[in-house]
Amino acid sequence: MKTFINFFLIFLISIFLSCSKEEKVSLVKEKNIETQMIEAFEEGYIELENGDVLFAAKKFNEAELLYPQSEWAPKAALMAAYSYYSQDYYYDAEYELNRFLKVYPNEKNIPYAHYLLAMVYYEKIVDEKKDLKPLVMAEKKFKFIQENYPNTDFALDSSYKLDLIEDYLASKEMYIGIHYMNKKKWIAAINRFKNVVNNYEETSFIDEALHRLVEIHYTLGLIEESQKYASLLGYNYKSSEWYSKSYKIFNKNYKSKLEIKKEKEGIFQKFKKLLY
């Protein structure tokens, strides 16, 4: 019996020592992984500051993969996205940000990730007259930020960016509308200019859009409709050059202050020639 007890005690001690050894090895191994992760992150940060954003993004991705359970993993993923964004690798940044939002939906930096993604779409706007998709996606994302994170600095800047986007969208409508005017596609042109008047009244294109509506309706012989838009233009934008142009449509002999000034300058120049 005593022999059995001694044997059992030795067996328990051996198991305990074995477990302790395994736990120690596990702790050392975990510490090594964490150390490697931190080193990869720091290397990525250094390379980002040095301007090698591709290698920096690679190191941030490596840090995330080394220790995905760490609180540093989402930070590394976001830094990889920012690295690409900082040097205009917008498609890579877009991929990384969408992955971040999917993998870390509850991370505290989610508002920033949404904002950075909105900026990626915004920066991809090359020519609003040819490609509308980045404009629409940026507008949607900035509105999402305003609605979901209203008390952040990101919402404040989103409001400013939305104003600029509206100018872009109005500009596109004006560009297409004038194109239709030149082709004498009057109805299509009217619809474009009306869209500016109805949906982009806070933009810098509103007075020109009203003038174009005056111009087209007058050309088509729809005088009352033309006068309606002229009155609207005069009531709201009387000091605008577009109001002067609209006024001249109904008063052929009307000369704007600028035209009168140019005439006087022309007369003065002729007078100077006579003197010398």
C-alpha cells in the first residue's frame, strides 16, 4: 500500500513538473510572439516616417498576423491602410479599410476608419464629368459619418466635404446641360438645369442654371416661363453677371456696368492715340 502511495505521489509530481514546464514554454513562446509583433509594428512605423509606405504596410500586416488576438492587431491593420492612403495607393487602402471594418466591427477607431474610407473615395475623384462613382460613394460615406458620429471632428469635416461634393455634382449637371444646349436637345438640357436649381441651390452654379433656363425658354418662345426664371434670378441674384445676361435677353439695348466700363476705356484709348 505504501509503495502504491509513493508511486502515486511520484506520478503526481511528474505531472505537475510536466505541466509547469509546458506552461513555462507556452509563456516564453507567447512572449516571443508579442515581442516579434511589437518589433514588426515599430519597424512599420519607422518605414512609414521614412516614406517607404509599401514596406511599412507589409510590416503592419505582419504585426497583425503574428498576434491577431492582441489589442495591437486592429491598430496595425488601420496603420497599413493609412500607409497606402498617405502615398495615394487608394485601391489598396480601400481594400484594407473594408477588411478592417469587417474584422474589427467593435473597435474604438471605427469612426476614423469610416472617415478614412470616405477620404479614399473623395481622393479618387479625378474628373467628375467622366466618372461619377467616386463622388457618389464619397457622398454616401460622409453622410453616414454625419448621421452615426455627429459629435466628432470627422462629422464636422464631412459637412465641409459634402459642400464640395455638391459643387462637383452641380458642375457635372451644368456640363451635361450645356452639352445638350449645344446639340439643341432642349428638353434634356432643361432637365439638367432644373436639377441644379432644385437640388443644388447652395452651390455656386445656381445663378447660371437659372440663366440657362431663361435662355432656353426664350429661344423656344415660352416667354412667360422664361420671365418666371428671370424674376427668380433677379430676386435672389441681382448682382450676378448671369442676371445681367438674362436681363439683356429681354432688353436688347441693355448694357451692363462692365460693358459700359469697357466702352469708356476703349474711347479713352482712342483719345490717347489722338494726343500722341
